[in-house]
Amino acid sequence: MDPAARTVTGDDGSVTAYDKLLLATGSSPLIPPISGSGKDGVSTFRNLYDTQALVEYVRPGMKTVVIGGGLLGLEAARGLQLRGAEVTVVHLMKTLMERQLDATGGEYLQRKIEELGVNVLLSHNTTAILGDGHVEGVSFVNGYRMEADLVVIAVGIRPNVELGKAAGLEINRGIVVNDYMETSDPSIFAVGECVEHNGVVYGLVAPLYEQGKVLAATITGNRGPRYEGSIPEARLKIMGVDVFSAGFVQDNPGMESVRYEISRSASTRSLR
């Protein structure tokens, strides 16, 4: 990308001029600093190719560790378990899906997941993937080790910002955009998982649709609608457990929370 000349160059050497340019480069799986993550038997879980590779690789009885207790990690864990693998979900935080569920919801989800036959290991920070060229186990910061034939990493995303950075655009974690999806260069726009808006990077598809509506108006000269951020919404559907979450889980200053909970034996209602 050459913002001064307003051209883009392809890998075949072709040069194309533009009046306005849109970056929708998406994201890549985040790989935490875990020693041995390049070993054979380590996979990410983010796209169709990852899924196909796992389906071909997994075998019944295979000891499998899924690092990450969020949406993708739990879906990967259940899919692998249905194919006969012995699956353990390892999560750094104290509860599952802590970005979408409060502690009560996370604990309930853990019980349901374990009832389905998936093991859950919380508050464990993975430091290394063990084995001589191929996965044989994982170790944690507390010294605990466990055997593994397959490790799946599903801990989040890393926005693809390389093109924007090389073009001199403002970059933080993602390509910084304003309420009109404009980057620091007003002729270049960006949407999706490569974008950072008001300090937030979104890893779900719904915000992309909302950003796209604003972009469509702006880029066609109908500047008016503004993107004000997205309300978090997440769905998890695995056999026997349907979870839906929307809005903010953690209490914020000035926020009043109303809680309504129905357990198996009774219902409780409280206001705080």
C-alpha cells in the first residue's frame, strides 16, 4: 500500500490505483508464549482449514488438551470429544467464558460440560508443550504436568495489521478507526477483526455487520450514521448445553444490576 500515491501493489507485481481503500484483513489465532507450540500435534482452532485438519488427525482415545475456555475452545473440546478423544479444557481464568458469563454462569457451564465427559482445569497457566518433536504432554506454571497426544490452542485473536503498519497508519492492538470507520488516513477505511475502535477489538462477526452499515453510508458520501461500538453478544451451542449472553457481565461504576436466577430446586431474585 502506498497512501501517498494511492496505489496498492499485488504479489504478482500489479499496481492498482484507488480513490478509497478498504482494509478487511481479519485476524489470526493468538499463540501465547508457550514453549514448544511449534511441535507436531499442536493446532489452532479458528477457521475451516483448522477444523478439517483436526478431523483428519484426531483418533478415539487420543489424550487431547484444549487451551482456552472461551467460545471456540469449548466448541473445539466438544467436537473432539464426540470423535472419541479424551479431552481436558485448560483455562487461565477462574471460570469458563468469563468475558460472557458471570461466576455463577461459568460454574454452571463447567458442571454441564463435565457431565458431558469433558474435563475442566481452571486457573492453570500453560508454560510448555512437552515432547521431542511431537506432543507428549503439557506443563504449567505451578509445576503440574499432564500427558497429551494433541494440543489445541484457542485463546483469542491477533488482528492482522501488517499492511496498515507498513502504510504508516495508526496502530495499537488493531488498526485504529473513528466512528466512521476511517483510519488515520481519511481515504483508507477498515472493518472487522483487524480494527480497533475506542480501544476495543471485536472477535465476533456481529460487530462487522454493524461496522459495515456505517462504512457503506460513509464511503458512498452519505456521512451520517456513526459506529458507537457493539454490545457484546455470544452464543454457545453444544449438545445439551445452550448458552446465550448479551451485554456487560461485570458491574461498572454507576451501573445497577438486577439478577434473576432459577436453579433446579428453587428460584431466587435479588437486587443489588
